[in-house]
Amino acid sequence: MSDNGARPPDDAAPALRLRDVRYDYPDGTVGLRGVDLDIAAGELVAVLGPNGAGKSTLMRLLNGLLRGDGTIDVFGTRLTDDSVRAIRSRVGLLFSNPDDQLFSPTVLDDVAYGPLHQGLDADEVLSRSRDALAQVGMAAYEDRTPHRLSLGEKKRVAIATVLSMRPDILVLDEPTSALAPAARHELIELLRELPQTQIIATHDMAMARELASHVVVLSDGRVVGNGPTEVVLGDSDLLREHDLEPALHGHAGPQRDSG
């Protein structure tokens, strides 16, 4: 394992490989149409698109919360009914609303929930949970009641609930939505420091420019843009066509530490 506890990736395989991934909702609404993607280990990828583009659907497919058609491989392992539990231990999903992830009496109980259900012993669960809270700067809050926290604090604790399971990949759905500027800045700095491969669905174009090494644009469930951040965000025609507001300043990624 690496220092953060995540398993080292298989050398020959990308972190994620999607081929012809499709998803239709029960009411017949098309969620995704023929998505092909390769994401390398260690990349930070921003997934952009207008409302209804399929961003949240894609996030939920990546760890098997939703199941569609096509294939999804995680470090070379195909996502199937037999492998989904193991895949979920490698791909941590953060919902856009932290209240969907926080339901226990205390912060520590919430962060311990994942490793506890991985079958770890009590000492290891406590160690992982406290390590995760320290990573997100919330170590002093372990006895607090989650619903009394600020939104920014809740989002940090929600990230800790994922980190305590020691995933290799973080999948984050709108992590900066509704945050005040100071809390947004703090969260961006936290994400920059995390070593895992990250896939971030967001409307926050400035964050994408600041953090991401790679950008994927979805529209009507299809990939319509895919490439290095500076190339995709520099294509004003593409952004205009798909109702995306260009990030007006800053230099494109990658901006995270390489060490």
C-alpha cells in the first residue's frame, strides 16, 4: 500500500477505462450514450456539462451505484455483479449533498461506517477514521453532531467518510456547489493535496481550470469534448455551443503536487 493506504495501481492498466457505456433511466430518459473514456492513474479530471448532461449519472456508474450497459474497468478489473463490492472499495463516491452521506450521531461514527463495513477490526477502523479526519482538517470535530456543522465542514467530513475506506479513485459530484468563497477555496486546496486519482463533476469552471489536468465535456449524455484542460477550456466555440461559461482567468492545470 502507498502512504495514504490506497493500493498501488496495476502498472499496465489505466485507472478507469469505459467503453460504450450507456444508461437509460426507468422512465426512458437517456442518461448516457456510448461513452468511451480512459483515465490514467493520478490524473485529476473535471467533467463539465450543462444541467442534464449526464454528469451525475456517470459519477454513479463509476462505482457501481448505478448499473448500465457497456464496460467499465477499474485498474484492469471489469465492473460486474461479482466484482462490484471490491470495486466500491477502490472507487469512493462523494455525493453533491453531504447530508446524503452523513447520518450517524457523531462525525467519528459517520467516518467509521465505511471501514467498519469492510470487516476491519475496531482498532484499524478507529485509526483509519482519525487519519481521514486529520487529512481533511476535521480531527477536532470527531464528537460533533454532523447536522450542526456548516456546509463546508459537512463536505469535508463527507470526504473523510470516503478517505477512511482508503480508495484509489475519488469520484466527486459538485464538491464546491453552494459553498461560500472561503470554504470553496479551502476545499479546492484540500483536493489539490489528495494523492488519489480524481474525477470531479462540476459547474465550477474556474476550479476545473485551476485543478484539472484533463477535461471531459458531456452534453445530452455524450462526450463532446475530451482533452488537456488548456485545450478544452480554450475552445470558446465548444463551450458556447454547450452552454458553458468560460473560465475567464488563471492558468490551466495540472496544479496538484506531484510528490
